[in-house]
Amino acid sequence: MWKEIQANFTDITIREQGILKNSRAGCSENCLLNPLRYAVAVAPKSMQYITGDELSARRFMDKRIKLGMNCSPPTKREYRRATSDTKYDIAFEDMDLVVSWPKNKMAFKQTGYEWILCDEFSTWPSFSADMMRKRTDTYRYSHICGISSPDPQQKKGSAEDPIFIEFKKTDQRYWHMQDPKTGNWFRFEKGGQDTEYGLKWPASCRNENDEWDLDRVEAEAYYVTPDGTRIDEADRWGLVEKGKWIATNKDAPEDRRGYHMNSFYMPFKSGGFGHIARAFLEAKRAGAAALKVFVYEYLADEWEEGKVETRDEELKEREGQYLKGNAFTEAEPYVKVYEKKPKVRYMTIDVQKHHQWWVVREWVDGGDSGLVDFGSAPTWSDIEGIADKYGVAKVYVDNHYAERSMEVYEYCFECTAIPTMGMDSKYLPFVKKQVDPFEGKRGGGESKILEYHFNTDVFKTNLMQLMRGETKQAWYVYRHPERDYVRQVTAEQKMDGEWKLREGHQHNHLFDCEVLQLLAATIDGVYRIVDGVGG
């Protein structure tokens, strides 16, 4: 795969190369350092290497460029003869090599260069690419090579990411292989549930809880070509070795080459069908942020987050055939469906400065549920009265309001309620914590309480899918719910991976209560999260 890219450096008809790749692909070594060493040893070129920031530039110069001069006798000899060797440049006898970074004021203001090697392109400011091209204007046969995996830490979307922008300007070459049965050319893509081709694993890999057994998935994953041919892991690398680059964008300028690589083509464990399948399922369980990292680092594909929200009219479709305050499982037509299934009610609370918002919801084993009632209460004794009225089994309390945190803990101690804390994506999907609210105070260490920390993105995303009717579980509200409930429970949206209030909505307390309802049902196994979504 690397040979064509390396050969392009000495083809005077090719002026630019853009390489969109998965992470840890060995691209810097093969597409930047090897051509650099060739220039030093064989064909001297005035050259600049640019990477994302100053620290990366300095480390690359010390650990990769300078040490790499020992790779061959010619490069070692030329490096010894260099007349100057500083932190950011080497003056060889026949060429100059300068390393820099986009925010360096001198990066694009110094003399021109015949070759420019661009690393970590995804992290560059968008204006840098055109400024970089001006540095080669004085050379008739200049060459620019830019490589990068997409950076998932960047706040900008894929449409604004420099590596995607520049790759689309090229002829967009993908490594293709021949189908062993039909001879037709295909390329490795992940595919999905709605495609017959792509990465697959047997349905039998689910365990008794209807969750994917990741060890079995990793052991049994395989690939299906667009022609329906099964490819097993043992045959993957044999196919890759016999492949070739095929351009897919005929409208690109003739002097611009582009190459796309994903993890399927790597001769490492991380390129195996099973490893990729497992990484995908783990990322999906961890939520949108982790899934974005998987898409960028394994597939080098664009991430289309877009907008996720629930509209009033969609909530209207969730109205059940029962009235407020009633047990939906005892109303027609639900009674015959649910009469033999275990049922449970939870009360969930969102704590505010002077009062508590609450929701009571009834759940059926398997994940179907119906709203019983909601409201706000000024005191904890009012909360207890409502819990008794509706016969709730457990009370879960959001403990994010710092000023009332100790008050929440005291209530949970006295009434055996359960405190919760929504956290970032490192929790998948929730963890149990033994906390001591009085730690460091007199009596501390003797009053530990169980608190659940949960991945907010996972549960908010699942709730949104339930509210939109996108899961096999039924999620009901009673007939003609009040406007206040509708406004609050549809108040949040996810835009490009970030949860925020929709325009025109001021409060989301009941949405948070419904998130805790889903958490409670998941903790007790009434509702099961599979692959990051309800299952």
C-alpha cells in the first residue's frame, strides 16, 4: 500500500497527496519519514515538516527525524556533515530541513520549500492549507504531502475538519481487493445492520441477558463482501496483500492524489475483524462521544452527529389509553398483555433550590413503561407522602445541586432512597460507589451510602430513542399530559455531541427525572441496555 504513495514524491506530474487514515497506521514513518530520508540520502530538497503544535514538532525532530538518520549509512553520513543542527532545523550540506507548526508566526513567512510534509493535519487551523501552498510557488516541481487521522477532540464537525476538506479535493483512492468467488473489486467498510455487506458476527453471540458476549463476538466476527462472500480473519491479510488503489473521484485535478486507509488494512491485531467488532460494541455502549472516537480512529470516516431531539408531536404518539394517576398495566388494552409479568414503580427526583421535581413511572419486566404522575414538592415529607400514595418500590434522587447535597444524603439515609450523579463517558453505563458524605467530619467513616454514577449521554440517548418510538420497548405517557410536562420532557436536544436546551425552553427538570427512571429500571434489570441502545 505504501509503495505508490512513496513513488509519487518523485513523479513530477503529482503536486499534492492527501492521506486520510486511521490512527496508529504507521503513516508518518512510511509517507513522511521515508521520503525525507530518501531526499537526504539521494535527492536533496529544501524541505519543511509541519505538525499540529510546538511540542509535537520538537518531539518529532528529536525522536523520529534525528534518530532516524541512523537508518542507513547515507543518511547517517549526511547528518554528520550537517553545518547546523538546532532545535527546529538542520542545515545539511545540500539541503535545509525545518520543522514548524501552524501557530508559529514564522511557519508560513519564511523562504519557500520544494517539499512540504504535513502531519496531524486535522488539528490545523483551516486557513493554513492555502498559506502552505504559497510556500512552494517558486518551485516548478514541488510536492506537498499531508497526512492525518481525524481528531475526535476537535469541536468542529467533519465538514470543517481540514483533512476531510483536503481529501475531498483529491481523486480519493481506496485500497480494493478482489472477491474470492466473483472476482469483483471491493473495499473494506464497516457496514451496518441495514446492509448485507460489511463486518458481521453471529446472532448466537448474545448471552442470557440478550447482551452481546464480547469475547464470543471477537472470536467469531467475519466479513461479508457486497457479492455475499464470507471472509474469515485467517484470509484477511492474504486478500489485502493482493489489492490495489482505485481512484473514485474522476473530477479531481490530475496532480492531486488522495488515499484513504482504515484499520481493516492494518497487519496488526487492531486490524482484525474481531478486534474492530469488539471496539465498536464497547464504544456504542459508552455513548456518542466514544462512538465518535471509534469512527474517527478506526474507520477514518466522517461523523454525522446532527441534531437529536423529541418534538411535541412525537410525544403525542406515545400517549397511552389510560388516565393520569392510574396503573397503565391495569387499563385496557394492556391488562392481558402484562397481567403475568412482574411490575415495579420508581419515583425519581430532580432537586432544585427550593423544591423537588418528581416523576412516578410504572415499569414492566422487559422494559415497557407508563407515566403515572409528576409534579413538584416543597418538602421531603411531601415526597414521602407521594411515594406512599403510589406504592413506589424505590426512590432515586439526583444529587447534582451542590448547595443541597448534604440534605439529599440525609434524606437518603433516613428514607433508604438512592442518590445518583450523572458523569462523563468513562462510566459505561453506570457504576456503584460507596460514599461517605461525612468524610473528614466527626463521625465520618461510619455512614457510607450507595450512590450510582452514570453516563449521562448513554441514558439521555436511550431515553430520546424511547420517546421517539425507536426501540422495541413501549414508553407511554397518560392521555392528554399537561403542557408543563410536555415542555420539560422535550426541552433537551443533542447538537454535534453536546446536550443543551432547545430554543424557547427554560426547564428540563422532568426530562432529568425521566433519565433517572431509565437508570433505575436498568439497575434493577427491568430494562436492559444493549450496545448503547435499548434491547
